[in-house]
Amino acid sequence: MDQGRGIAERDLAFQSAGRTSATLRLVEGALREIGENTFGTCTGCGNEIPTKRLEAVPWTPYCVACQERAELDGQEGERDDHGCWFAMAS
């Protein structure tokens, strides 16, 4: 039983590290966009991402419509610690 619990704990830690790493890549991307003066522009449609969305999830690469489209299209993604879905950064 202890061995099974250990495996489950390692799996959970691995998943958490993966989410943290993905979020870090998105934050780094947002910082790069700030430097390039493109922050707040949706990478899906090119429109401006609403301020309220950026306040909630500042590292998001998508506006709400493109985010929903990505989810429906089944793009590979994750949910962050706030429950917000985002596409995995390259």
C-alpha cells in the first residue's frame, strides 16, 4: 500500500511540475511580448485581449473567443492553478 501511495505522490508531483513549467513558459512569453510591445494581442486572431482577462490571467496568449475555440478544437492544453485553460507554450 505504501508503494502505491508513493507512486501516486510521484505522479502528482510530476503533473504539478509540468503545469508549473508550462505556466513559466507562458509568463516568459508575456514578458517577451512586453519587450516587443505586443503584449495583450491575441496570438489566435490578432485582436486586443480585454484588460479584465489580462488582469485575471496576465500570461494568457488568447482572447476568450480564441481560448474557447482552442478548447473545442481539442488543442493540447492545461489548466493553471486558477482553473483557467491555456494552450501549451512551444
